[in-house]
Amino acid sequence: MGKHSFKFITILIFSLAQLTYAENKLSNKELKNELLGKVDKKSQLLVEVSDSLWEYAEIALLEYKSSKLLMSVLEKEGFDVEREVAGLPTAFVASYGSGKPIIGILAEYDALPGLSQDNTAFKKALIEGGAGHGCGHNLFGAGSLGAALALKEVIEAHKIPGTIKLYGCPAEEDTGGKLYMARDGLFDDLDACIAWHPSYETKVDVRGSQAIDDLEIEFSGKTSHAAFDPWKGASALDAVEMTTFGINLLREHVKPTVRIHYVITQGGKVPNIVPEHAKLWVWARDSTRQGVKDVVKRIEEIVKGAAIATGTSSKINYKGSYHEMLVNLTGSKVMQKNLEMIGPIKYKDEEAAFAKKIQKETDVDQKGIICEIKELEDHTKDPEGGSTDVAEVSWITPTLNLSTTCAPFGIPWHSWAVISSSKHSIGYKGMFLATKAMATTALDLFLDQEILMKMKKEFKDKLKGYTYKSGIPQDKKPPVRVKHNP
Ligand SMILES: [Zn+2]
């Protein structure tokens, strides 16, 4: 065989190999169809996991069984699991794959105290005084798990380079697990992150969330007999009352975006003892961190004034602080496309009837279930009321947020009605939609470097040189909650 013909054959073989590779390589659309099929195959598993989380109904920092279940499924499916991250016994990070890009998916699984409820269309506690998933975090946890599992199978089968990280994030409802996870740098290596939340609407969230400061204000006075020698006493409760009065006057002089709310957690034991100790728990929110800082400064002055006026001393315990959400419009548009490609949920008559019954019981318009996919909202508008620790992640890496319909339209959130819908086909269908939209969006980020680059550019531009700084001190340990036997 001549030299030239050898070269020709070599080129031919190489070209054929390339051709075969190109032929074997599936298009983005084909890969997405395969991914959606994987989610469908996992639907039973996801319902089982969701129902277990619903039944455990573990409140913030006590999500031991819930996190264990999620971790065991992830390990069984080939993920490496790092346990007890950021000093939180119920937090974890599960990873699969290698190299860049690294795409994060957030999972939450904490329940709310005192809301126990069966999955009936009327209010009926399962355990009187028990906890319940009034925010649908059982669906949140299982839905995010599903996205990670389905995605893993596709990137494994097609040798797509990159890493998936599923974050098990405890205590969203109080404490804010992500606050500690963010402070400890757990999100620092991500190229992007994806989260979702159950809702009664379906949309990619571009309105963001409010920044918040969480303060516990404590007054100490002097005890005395409230009738025999009250002049010897200094009432800590008086100081609390003066503070709340001051806060309520302050409301007239803050921007309309501000929200301040409080509860008195300690106010004395009996009326005939002048209260020596009293505590007020305050949350102050606004659409920006700076706005919150301004309000908190005013509250600090009110507290000082109240202490002087009542002859007591004051102490403020700064429990936590969240940023507002940094919205990434570029990535949100990608997610919107995927959501539209998957299409809205279809409901059966009995599901609509169940929804209307819940709406009747909760005194809201009987509009049934609404799952039209909303267009992207005006992202320049101020966020609606509410804060989330997901916002912390959004200042570290471009973060996308999705809401899907998991409950009847307009029902009160953090209520029994959400718990009922979260262990019902209405909730499951919303969860599957979220799983699919998150998984397909993550796949886009794995396959298309250009999207990621554009997302990062927007992120960098919006940071305006700011580097994320956690609102909690570097050495503050996360609180630990110990389960008491009932
Ligand atoms: Zn929630």
C-alpha cells in the first residue's frame, strides 16, 4: 500500500468516526425529550418521597428524617453526599459528575408548627397542635430531587461534561439554613443555581423578594409588687409597649415598600409582678438591603428611647438578615421557554371540584385551579411582600426561580389548605411541572456555554462591584434545636 493511500484511509476513518459521533449526538430537543421521559419514569418515586416528607412534617432544624430520606435516595442513585454541612445537622450537598459547569439545584423540606392537617378539602388536624407542610416544602424537596436524578441519568448516558449539585437546605421557615450555607462558601463554585416554590400560579419569578432583618429585642427592668410598691419597679413590658407604639408611629414615615411586623414573645408572668424581663421579636423588610438598614436604624433609636423612658436596659439580638433577590433575566427567559415548551397542566373534573371546595372553605373566589403559564412579569416592579433565604444564593451565583401551580387559586398560604393540596394530585402535578422545567433549564446550561456567559455578564453588571457579604457574623454558629419527646 502506497504512502498516500495510507494517509487517505487514515483521514477516511477519522472522518467516519466524526460523522458517527455527530450522528449519535442528539439534538437539544431530543435530549430534552429523553429528560422529560426520565422525569415521568420517576413520578412514582417522587410522589412517595413527597408523601413521606409530608407525613414527617418536621419543622425547621428538626428535619432529620426528611434529610435522611433525600440523602439515601440520592446515594442510591449514584450521588456523592456531604452531610451536616455549614454546621447544620440537617443540611447536605449531593453531587454528581465532574468539572464545569457546576449547576446547583436547591431543595427545602421544613414544615410549619401548629398547622397539622389531613389531605381533606376541609380543615381537619391530623395531630392537634402538630406541624404541617403549609408552604408545600414536601413538594419542593421531592421536586428538586427529581430534577437532579433525571438530569444525572441524561448527563451520564451522553457523557455531557459538568457537575450537578443538589443542596439540601433546612430551616427556610425560620433561621434560614442557606444563610449559613452561603456564609460558609458552599455556593461559591456554582456557575448558576435553580430553585422553585409551590404556588397557586405558574410563572418564572422575576419580581424577586424583599430584604429582611430579624431582630429580637430584650428589655430588662426591676421587679416589684405591682400594687404594694410599684414605684420600686421598672417594667420591661412598658418598654416593649413603648417600642411597639414607636414602631407603629414610624409606619407613617416609611416608604410604601416597607413591612414591619412583630410578636411579643415574653411579657411577664402574672399581673401583680412588675415584669423584669420582656421580649419583642421584630421583622423589618423592604425591597432593598439599604432600605431595611434605614428602617432598622430608626427602630434602634426607638428601642433606646423606650429604655430611657422606662428606666430599663435594652439589648438587640440580630438573628438574621436576608438580601433581596437578585433577578437574572437572561436565565429566566431560558426557563420561560422551557416552561412554555412543556405546557400547562391539565386537570380532571374531580381535581377542579376539590379545589373549589377548598376555596369555599377558605372564603376565596371559587376560580378552581389556574395553571396558565404567565408571561414574564415586569421585573423592574418592586417585589411582592415576602423574603427567602434563596436570595442569599442569588448574590453569589446567577439564580433562577420558578413557581408552579400546586394549589387552588387564591387560597391563603401557610394555611391548612396548602397542606391538603400538597398531598393530592393537584400538588403532585405542579411538582412534576417544576421538576421538568428545572431539569430542562439545567440541561440548557450544561449544553450551551453562551447562555451561561450571558447570565454571568448580567449577574456581574447587576452586582456593580459588590461582593456578597453574609448578614450574620463569621463566627456565629447556627442554632440547634433539640427534639422533645411528646
Ligand atoms: Zn416556602
